[in-house]
Amino acid sequence: MPRALLVYCLLLALALGAGACRTRRYLEITSRPPGAEVRLDDEAVGVTPVKVPFEHYGTRRLTFYLPGYRTFSRRIHIGPPWYARFPLDIVSEVLVPVGWVDRRRLHEDLVLGEELLSLPSLRSVIERANVLRQSGPEGPRDLPDANPAVVPSDSEPETDAPQPRAVGAA
């Protein structure tokens, strides 16, 4: 019996030691110029250059912010390497954990300039809201344009804007 106990202890020690050899996954994110704030899926993760650990593969949103530069945002797809695909991942992660390192490098050259925002007119926002309100469970069919050709300035009032009603009026 002592030999069986020794084998069980050895297997337990191997299992515990092998658990420390799981795959380490991280993104190395850089930008030119450095110092841009990085957000991954709308969560601030640091300032470039930054090393961000991740657990799951898939599509993520990566955004760079730096004063004096245009905000840059893009979707990135992080696909699993061959050893992390089913059913190989059972062997490489659980049965015989090798201790892989999955490092992805992402770099972005930021464009100098200020952010350009186009504000839709109140009329186009109201038209889109009415279409959405009147659509059924299948969703809207034809949505009005979100960016109208002419945006009224602050100095000229819109003529078709709804007028405020008096209290008690129907």
C-alpha cells in the first residue's frame, strides 16, 4: 500500500504543478506617438505602450485617445491559435499543459488633428424616433437619414419645429 500512496501523491503533485503551466494570453498595444489612452471594449486598460492580459478569443473594440489627435477606434478579431481550438485545447490546456504564450501585437499610427463631429438636426432626430416608435417587433423598414445634408445653424430657428403647448391644452 505505501507504493500506491506514493503514486497517488506523485500524480497529485504533477497535477498541481501542471496547473501552473496554463497558456498566458496578452495583447501588446503600441501607438505612434506613444502615450495614448487605450480602451478595450469601453474599459480603460492603460496608456501606450501597454500589455493587457486577456482570457477569451473573439471580436473586441479597441479605441485610442490622445489630445491633439483624432480618436481612433476599430474592431479587432482575436482568433485562437491551433493549440487552443477544440478538441486540441483539452489536451494542450488540461491534460498536458505546456505553458504556451499567446502574444498579439497591435500598433496604430494616430492622425494629427481634432475630432470632427457632425450634429444631426433636431428634425432628423425626431423623424428617426417616430419611425422607430411606429415599427413593430421586426424593426424599422426605412429609417430616415441620420446625417441630413443641411444642418441648421444656432442663429436661424427651425420653422417646422413643434411649438410648446400651453398647460391644459389638448
